[in-house]
Amino acid sequence: MRLGDFSAQVVVDEKELKEYEVAIDNTGTQATCWIASEAGKFHVKWTRHSTKCDLSTQGCLYVDGIVCCRTALLAADEEDTSWCSQMVRGPTERDLMFCNLQLSDDEALLGQSVSSRLGEIDLCIVSGTHYWEVRRTQGTGSERTSHTNTFHEKSVKKMTAHCVGFGPARKCDYMPWYLVPNQDPPLKFIFKYRPIGILQANGIAPRPAPATVAEGPSGAQKTQSGVEERIALLENELKRLRNEVGDESGDRKAKRIKKERVEKRPIVHGEIIDLT
């Protein structure tokens, strides 16, 4: 997607994911699209296309409503592209990855908050003046030591089988900095991710043509992965439906049918019975 002098893409295995139903709002400052997610690592690439820029630019990445990292393109940089691929907390970082969403009926999870931005990758770009904070200590921001992909089936309203998870923590070199934004409005790129099966079922992505050529080992592996994602999706949806049926049946009482009493009358031989 592109807004003005900036563009952004989600990349998996060095390939940009195909974007479906790209939409730009009336202000020209927000772009939204759908992408197909597969379990595994990913990163977000954003590019500054302007060759003349007197200001630095900051990109702030959010996944499922969680702030992950900030990257910058300085005014004096010759580089025009920046990458966001980890959640950074001070001197530690964790890789970003799509993982399977698990639904459970465990009541202990019922009070767990679920972000309204579950299933979204958001990138916010602002321009301004960049400053290094060499005197500031590392470790800024709250540290996130764990992440769960298991939610209560009543808490998740969106039809999805994926969420974003974080890999093991490792140390990283971090130099504190900040950016004072100018008066220009921020640019927002919103990627709504779902398994390809959900996008196809909702008419967002086209369905694949029937295969006519025998697939090799790599093709068979991808097919198996797609089947497993479809199974996970159907299992989650089945849990939702069972839960809805359980809630409705609790409020519904069986109605008894009142039988009408019929008076029996003896039949007299030779009597003519009028059947009209």
C-alpha cells in the first residue's frame, strides 16, 4: 500500500504478501487492506520514496494492539527503507510470527482482555526532528515476558484462526532516541490478517483453480498446512456454535401441548351417522 511518499508491505520468506481490497480514506492518511497469514515469522517493510527530505521519519509498529518497535529513517540517511521484524523492549528483542489462535472453555480465561485490534498489523508513520538520547539508560518501556495465544471462546468475537506471537528473547544493541513530530498528520497503514481460507470464504480473496498437475513435496507440504489451518478454523467455529446453542437452550423452556378432551359416545346399531 502507498500513501503519498511512503509505502508499506508485510513480508514473509522475502516475498511481499498479496494485498486484497485496498482502501484509502477520504483524508488520504489511512490505508487498509487484507492479507493472508500463515504460521511463521514475518516482518513489515516501509519505504520513503521522496528523494528530497529535510525531516527524519519514524515508523511505529503495533500488532494485535500491542506496540512492538520504532524504526527511523534519518534526514541524512541514504537508506530509503526500514524493517520492523521484532518486538523490542530495551536491550531485548523477540521475533514476530503468526501463530494459531486457540479457543478454550476454561473459565479462568473468561476475564482475560482481548484487544479490539486482534487480527491487525498497524504501522504509524510520522515526520519530524530526530534526537539521540545518549544519556538515557536502556530498558525503556514495559517488558513483555510472555504471550498467550489461548483465549476464552466467549471473548473472541472475530472469526479468525491466527494471532501474532513472539519468539524467544535475545539481547540487542539499542541506542535510545526520540523524534519530535512536525504538524503533518500521521500516516496509518492497517493490515487485517486472516488465513487464506477465511478470505476465500468471505469473497475477499479468489478461490484457487482446480489443480491439474501432480504436486511435488513442497506443494504437498503447503497443501497440508492449508488443511491444518482450515481444521483449526472449523474447530474454533464449532466451539462458538456449541456455546451459542448452550446459551439459547438455557433460556428456552419446553412447551407442553394441551390435549383436548373428546367425549366418547356409544354407537347404536341401525343409527345413521351424518359424515357431512
